[in-house]
Amino acid sequence: MKNKGQDLVNTISAISLLIVLAMGVVAVAGKLIVTTNPAFMVSEESTYIEVIVESGDTLWSIAKAQAPGEDPRDVVGSLRELNELASADIFPGQVLTVLVKQNVQPMQLAEGLPD
């Protein structure tokens, strides 16, 4: 009788271990799918916009307004290069092309079907 009881305990322990290992494999596989699938990744999309210079505007103020998350020095340099400006002098009514970067959010999974 002792052997049958011990065999049962060993079998239950082995099955439990296999279930835990299988759950771990599924969790790791799910994480890999989510982090490597382009549908779930946040990316940046760049687009060009035109800004009309108003009285009191500077390249610095335009850079801060159009690209608040970036270093204004880099954006001013980009503005000067993109618009072929020899200096930082701009005037009201002038049209400047600005490269704007926007985060593109990953696709959202549906939470349920509509009624």
C-alpha cells in the first residue's frame, strides 16, 4: 500500500510541475509576441507642416511650440537647414517648413463586441 500512495503523490507532483512549466512557457511566448509584433510597438511618424511666422516669433519659440519634447537647439538647427536660413532672422508673414514627429500608438484590442 505504501508504494501506491507514494506513486500517487509522485504523479500529482510531476503533473503539477508540468502545469507550472507550461504556464511559464506560455507567459514568455506571449511577452515575446507582444514586444516583437509591430502592431503592439509605439513608433514615431514624421510629417512636414508649414508655420506662418507672426510678430514676435523666433526660431526658438517656434521650435518649443512645434516640438515640445525635443531639445530646442536641435530643432532650431533643423529649421535653419530645412528652410535654408543663413541666420536666425525671420520676419512676420514668412512661411517656414517644420518637421514634426508624432508618436503612433499601437493598435488597441477590442474589449468586446457591440450589442
